[in-house]
Amino acid sequence: MDIYKSLGDHFKKASEAKSPYYFVVHEHACPDSLGASMGLVRLAKMSGLEAKIVGDFKASTGYPSNADVLKYSGVELVNPSDVEQKSQIMYVDCHPGSTNLLKVKGDIVAVLDHHKLKEDGSEDAVSNLAFSDVRIDYNSASSIVADHLSVVLGKTGFDPENGEDKKLATVLMHGIRTDTKKLIKGNKNDYLALALLEGIADKSKIAVWEDYRYPDEILALLNRGESVSVGPYLAYVIPEVGNSDFVSPTADLLTEFEGHDVNIVVAEVLAKGKQKRRFVVRGRSRRASHDIGDILNSIFGAGGGKEGAGGADIPYNQMFTHFKLKIGKDVSVTSQILFGIESGFNKLVEVRDKDT
């Protein structure tokens, strides 16, 4: 199947449905999901489909550059609660079964993602959609979209004199660099995607975004957390977190400044609105040999991801059951979770030592 023609045909057919079409990014959205969605808006428009992006990029939370990226690109996001029941949905940088899926009304008709599908029926669910493009050999959703654009635009590519082309190329390049840790975790597919954007993207703007300081709230979370480490593994457990948007960038910051190969943040996120109290877990690794999804599953019994990054959103009661936690005065819940994680780390080290 020609995946490039298939995407164009999908958009053309979707335009005939006369119902709204949305690109929906994941919770705790990152620059990669925004860049990929912007590129898909362009591709859809070239096929006669007007589409919008659904997400919640907050100015003062999550990834530091989000607010400025949105202002620069001129994109206005649709609030998840405003999506109508009859809408057509393409999930971007996530898929049905993802732990960080942003749930909205409407019919899921398509997926574009670079994360490994979980072995829980997700693969069947995605394969039955009208369109799906899941490439785990790419380290960024923006890389996949740039590849689609390279085929559709052909030899002409982006127009360096076109302001909108420049903005799109800039946001795509920022998305690729964000998810590949400034290309440290990139591969030939990501580099080929960047080749399309070279000479068009505003690198000075990207340099500013990448130099943004982390919000004080993230530093405060690390100061409140308690940690445990075994060999190459480090975990921080942070109680009573009010905003889950801070968890992913906290894991990024921890990995940037700590010397461990694998860094995990476990945040007890308080109930807010319809969202119940839960534990948000995010993991990062410095080496491609560490599959974060597998590590999280071995310790918490839940999780998804790939080499480099992964996560899990675990219901409060499920965490209690998994670690057999008890509420009492003698030992805090945080200490009990740390003990459970330490036991998991020890098992991972034992397996590693046997293999070597």
C-alpha cells in the first residue's frame, strides 16, 4: 500500500463526510505533537479538507516553549470539551490504548504515531481504522509528517519566501529535536526528515525555545520528592501534585541533570474535575538499550513507550493493590512506593547481571 497516497485519499473521503475533522494530541502535549499536527493540517488542506487541532497547551505549564510555539505559529487550539459527537478524529503522537490518550467525543477514524502499540488489542483497534501510519522506526511524529510532506511537495519542497512555510518548517524541526533529545536519540529517518526543513526553518527561533528555563513549579516538585536509586536506575516519588502537566518535563529535567541511565518520576496527582486521583508515571532513559515501556511494566504492572521515553497513568486503587500499600501512621504511602520500586530495580539489576 502507498501510505502517502492512502493519507491523501483518506483526507479527500473525510472531506465528503461533511462532519468536522480534528487532529487530537495526547495529554501533557509536547512540541512534537503540535508540529506533527500542524503539518497534517497542511496536508489535509492540500486534499480539500479543513481540519483543526484539539489540545490543551497551557502558557505556564508543561513544556516551557509551548506557549511561544503557539503564538509564533498562529494556531488556535480547540478545547477538548468543544469537540462534537459527530466529529472525525485522528490521534496524533498517540493511539487508542495509550496511557496518556486525550479522550474526546467523536469517531476515531485515523492514527499517526511513532510509539509501539501495546499488546492489549491496540494493534487490532488501529488496523481497523480508515487510516493508520504507525512507524516505531521513527523517533518523532513530526519526522513522519515531514516525510509525508516531502512526497507531496515533491522536488519543489517548502518555499523559503513563504512565511507560512517557514513557520511550519520551524515548528516541525523543533518537534523533531524535542523528541530526539536534540538528535541524540535520532536515527537516519529523523535526519532525512530534517533535510526537508534545512534552510527553511528559523534556527534562531528554535534556539530560543530550547533555551527556555524550566518553570519554577518543576524545580519545586523535585525538591518535594523522595528518591531511590539502584545501579543505573533512579526514581522520584512526589506526593500530592496539583497539575499533571508538570510530570513529563520533570522527568526530562531529571534526565538532563542526573547521571543515571534510567530516570522515573512517580507523581500522586490529585483529583481535578472529572479526573480522579491517580498516579502519573513518566520514565526517560539515556541509552537506546533501555525500553522504558518494558521497565515500567516490570515495576508497576502498567506502562507503554519505547527506547528513550514512556509512561503510565495508574488509578489510585490499582497502585495500592499492586504494591499492597497500607494507609497508616508508621510508614507513608510515598515510602511504601519507594520500597516497591527499589525491589523492582533490584530485580532488573539481577537480570542484567545474569545476562552479562
